[in-house]
Amino acid sequence: MIRDRNWSVLPLGKRPPGRWALKARYIVADFPEGRRLVEGGEAVIENDRVIWIGKRFEGEVAARYDMGDALIGPGFVDLDALSDLDTTVLGMDNQPGWKKGRVWPTDYAARAYEMYSPQELAFQKRYAFAQLLLNGITSALPIASLFYRAWGETVAEFEAAAVAAEELGLRVWLGPAYRSGGVIVDETGAMQPIFDEERGLAELDVAAAFAGRIHGTAGGLLSGMFAPDRVETCTETLLRRTFAHAGELGLPVRLHMAQGEMELQTVRRLHGVTAPERLDGLGLLSSRLIAPHATVATNDDLARYAANGVTVAHCPLVSARHGSALKSFSKLKAMGIRIGMGTDTAPPDMVLNMAVGLMANRIAEGRGDAGSAADFYDAATIAGADALKRPDLGRLAIGSKADIAVFDMADRMIAPRIDPIQTLVYGATGRVTRATIVDGRLSMRDGQVAGIDLSAARDQAQAQFDRLVKRYPERTYGHPPVETIFPPSYPLHLSQSEVAS
């Protein structure tokens, strides 16, 4: 008889040898009849697969690890996963964005350059991937800002991202972001679109070659995707070629649209319609498309999404920070629109996003019974996997990938506990994530991620971010000093000597 072992002896960064069982107070299990909560159950894993789930497994196992008073569930699928050092946090109390470096001024656009070195670009993805694992995210579609870039993302940094994902043990869909245009602010403070279509098409060709080359590699951890930057930055030719490439390779396309007032006004100015209406007219709306954030989508836009099988990547935390919200999760779900979840900001905390999303939904609906913790948990797992056409992800079922997140139900900050899913969503954050398993490998345990020294990495990330902030005057309208762009919440206290000087 195999005695239960303490889970702390699980080998970090490796698959345990042989067939092994993971047990806990609660398990979220997916059976043919639907999703169920198993009390005092366990999952049995062999190599990269779940081979059994339920009450105690009576077959032979090499080891049985007891997670104790914990919740075991499928790892989260993040359709819009932060993969840089988040600059959106600079805009939370510093508005309007166009005066705070969120839109290039004309004189900077003419000489835009890479504000990070290749080494810094590679580091920030490794660091961000580790943060995702700390929050129970096992599958991710990375997203980064282009505001501090020369134009689009590079294949070199994504080659480094592929290495980082494999070494850390994160399942990712990778593709450099590209664009054929952008929005700048002219000398009068007016927004103006600018385009360089040939540059965008050249970047697309390189991105397509990269996606095809890495798809299915690293034992299946790496997949390709297409990531045109934002809908207002894409010409018709770029969009048509993107979807043609994606169709040929069978890969998803993620395109941000219906996400903000600047985009809405720019697209209407250029094309006389909303972005979803424009893509529908081009015949490009399809189940291949993942579209964050839909916060300014009209009813007609949403009907187009529903009719064409488009998935909305819902990122409630970053939206709420900027004063917007999906209108609403319950409405979209009732229309038959698939809604997956994304983080898209720091911290990349999916539990917090579920909580904010649920609250925002009830405010938007004006009733306290709109949506449930289970609805948002399903969106963060099943719906995201279905958007990627991966029924072996986002579930704990016989034959599913062993992509698992374990949450502490005995955390001192979340007593008293009720139902574990409700407790997780209403009373916790991602900081109660105890372990993250990807492809049968323990990628994170107790705040430690295989393949990275997080304490040293945190210091490096802060220093790198501080250097970027110092450069903001170069790419901010009027070029004010940093202290004007990002003033402190309260005036700084000065000593008598500082006042005298």
C-alpha cells in the first residue's frame, strides 16, 4: 500500500515518475454528465494526462500526494495574458492618456525607437510568464504594449519567449504583434491616424513564418497564433492576409476591438462603421477570432459576434480601472456569445478578474443574482479552451491534459469558507494559488517557479521599468517632465534643507 506523501516533496520543474495521484479536500471534475465538485477526491496523472478522477483510485500508483485542505481544479486559460512590465498601471490615476505618453506625439513618431534592449524584452516575457504561473494560469496568449516599441514586436523576442515558456513550463500561443498603422497626436492635440502598410505586411509575413515554425513544438507546449495589434491600426489588406494565413495554418487570431472610445471614433472616421461591422463586411468574423474587450460594442456588434461564433476575451480588471465594463457578461451569454477570460494587466490575477467581472456584471444588470461564481470559473477554464479548439484543456477529465491549479482553502484570510468555488471568487485572490501543474509537470509550488529566481527577477523588473518611465517625456505630447506626467498621489514632503535649496 502506498502511504500518502506530503505534496511539498513533489519535484519542482519535473514530472513525478510513473503514475501518481493528487488528492485534496475538493476537486473540480468534468464528467460526461457535466462539471461536478468531488469532496475528498483525487486525480491520477500519468505523463501529461489525467487518467482518472473521482474518489480514491484503487489502482496502482507510484505515489500519492496529499494537498490537504485545498481545491484542485483545471488551470486557467488566459486569452489576453500580460507578457510585459505593465504600462497600463501608469494611467490609472494619470489622465488623459494622450497627455501621459499613451499616444505618440508627431515629433516622436518620426523617430520612434525600441526603448528596451533585446535582453530586456526577453527578460520581461520570462518574468511575466512566471507571474502567470503564480496565479494558476496554465495556458496563455501573451499580450504586450506597443507604445514603447519602434513599431511591432520582433521574432527574436518571441524566440526567447518560446525558450522561456518551455523552461518555466507554461503552455503558450505565440505570435509577434504587428500593425500597419497607429494613432498619433498632432501639434494641436488632435488625434491623427498614420499608416505604413508595407511595413505591416512585411511584419505579418515574418510572424506567419514564426507561427508555423513553432506550432506544436516543445512537446506541444508551444502553439502559433496571429496577433494583429489593434483593429484601428490594421488596413484591409493586412486583415485579409492575416485571416488567410490563419486559415491555412489552422491557428487563432486575436484582435483587440470594440474596446475604447478612441478606437470607436477612429474607425468610424476612417470607415464610417464600427470595427465589428467593418470586419463583418469583410467576411472576417469567425470562430477563429478572439476579440478583447467588447466594452463599447453596440447591440448590432454583439449580434454579429453571436452569429459568427466570435469569442470575447473578457478582461474586467483592466477595463474597470479605466472606467469601462462589459455590458454585460449575462447579456452576452444569453445571446450565445462565448466569453473567455483574460488578465491584460498587472497583477495577472485571474481570481481577482473573476471577482471584479462578477461584481461589474451585477452592477451593469442592476440585480444581485446576475451571473455566478461558477459562470466566471467556467469562462476562465472551459470557454477559453473551447475558443482555442482544445477540449483537452480547461477541464479535469479522463484524457484531459494534466494542466492543474491548486488553491489553498485553509488560508487565514478567507475564513469562514463556504462552497470552495464561491469562496475562491468572492473571498480570495490569486495569492492563494499553492501549485500550478502544466502538462503533468509541477511548474510552481508555494511561490517558487522552476527556472527563475523570482526575488532577483522582481528587482530586475523594477529597475527596468524605472528606466522606461524616465524616458516617457520623449514620447509624451509637449514633453513635460516625468514629475508632471506621473505626479505622486500626495505632494512629496521636503526637508528644511531641500526647501532652502
